[in-house]
Amino acid sequence: MATEVRFPVPPFTEETALQKVKLAEDAWNSCDPEQVCLAYSVDTEWRNRAEFINGREEVKRFLKRKWEKERDYKLKKQLWGFRNNRMAVQFEYEWHDADGQWYRSYGNELWEFDEQGLMTKRYASINDLPILENEQKLH
């Protein structure tokens, strides 16, 4: 089996860290669990809010559930800092539920990558703010 590589790979420079964040933002905005999960190692470890997720297959199932609930999802990520194979990212995204209630979700993520550029750890803290449809700023 060929070794999976997801460029850019660590150690990150400011330029490659910014590229990695933009690639993640674009991937998540696709809302395609099959493609998004490929950025994570097969044994990736996540904490997303209070949910603990282990492995790429669990990530795929999680993302499928997420985007079934969070409709018209639109995300913006910003690099907060980086060092070697780690990054801190802040983000906000907007979405609405099945009843039409809109939310803006804010959070921070800590990322760790292996030598092939696959994310091995993702720890996310997220808060949701109910908003009116006309208060959207990302759509």
C-alpha cells in the first residue's frame, strides 16, 4: 500500500501553515465526508465538543451526521499559531437546523500532524449562538 501524503507537510512555515488552513476550510465547506476524512490519519483522535472520535471511519460517520443536521453550512478558518507539526486555529461557521433556526458557531481547534501531513489529532471547542437569518455574515 502506498503511503498517503497530504501536502503541505510539517515542519510548517507561515506560508505552508496558511495553505493547510485554507485547504481545510475549502474541504469542510464542500460538506463531503468521503473527501474530508482523507485529510486525517486512519488512527486520528478527535475531541469535538464533548464527543470523542477515534479513527478515520468514525470521522466520516461524524461528518455525515454533522452536515445532515447543520444545513447550508459555511465555514471560515484563521490560523492562530503554529510550531513544527502543530497548529492552533480559530473559526466561525453558520448553519441552520431543520426548523430554519440559524446559528453562528465559534471555536478553536488544536491540530497535530504526522510526517505525511495527515492530521493525527484534532481538539475542538465550539459554542453556538442563535442568530436571525438576516444576521448572517458568511453566506
